[in-house]
Amino acid sequence: MSDELLRAKPEKYQVNRGIGKPVEFKGLKSQYLFIFCGGLLAVFVVFIVLFMAGVNQWLCIGFIVSASLLLVWQTFRLNAKYGTHGLMKAAARKRHPRFIISRKAIPRLFTYKKRKEERP
């Protein structure tokens, strides 16, 4: 048995070259996967609620199919438009103020106020 082990050829293992790259599945990258999965889960929950509420089965199926198609289309559209980190950058840009407003009187901006020294 030891002869078989010595004669065995070393196996070649593939090196993972995806280190540092974002997760990708079928073209969807990083946060868009979470948006897509969360959206599909939400659509499924809405289907269950509608079906349990007694809405017509075909109406439920039609709604779910159309909502799922809209979700897929919008997710891939956002992925193509913004890329991996672009959606977060766009959201941050909307939160960032365009101007910083100071409501102090103009003479107060140019005067320096000395701090009082603390007494023991």
C-alpha cells in the first residue's frame, strides 16, 4: 500500500482567483443579489397573504408573475446602471448637503473669542 501512495501523481488544485471580487450570480453583483432575494421573498409573502385572504387563485398568480417580472427587470436595470457600488454612492450623494449654511452674523465670523481660564 505504501508503494501505491508513493507512485500516486500529485493532484492539481485550482487556485481561487476571485479573492477581493464582489459576489456575482448570473450577472447580479453584491447588493443587487440581496435586493433581488429580498424582493422575491416579499412577493412570495404577498402571494401567501392574498391566497389565504381568499383572492382568486388566477388573480394571485397573475399578480405574482407580473410583480416578479418587474422585480427582475428593475434589479438588472439598476445593476447595469450603477454597478457594484454605484447605488450606495447615489444614495450617499442624495443625503449629502449641497451647501453648508452658517447662520451666524458676519462680524461674528471674523472675531476671535478668548476662553475664560478656569479658577481652582
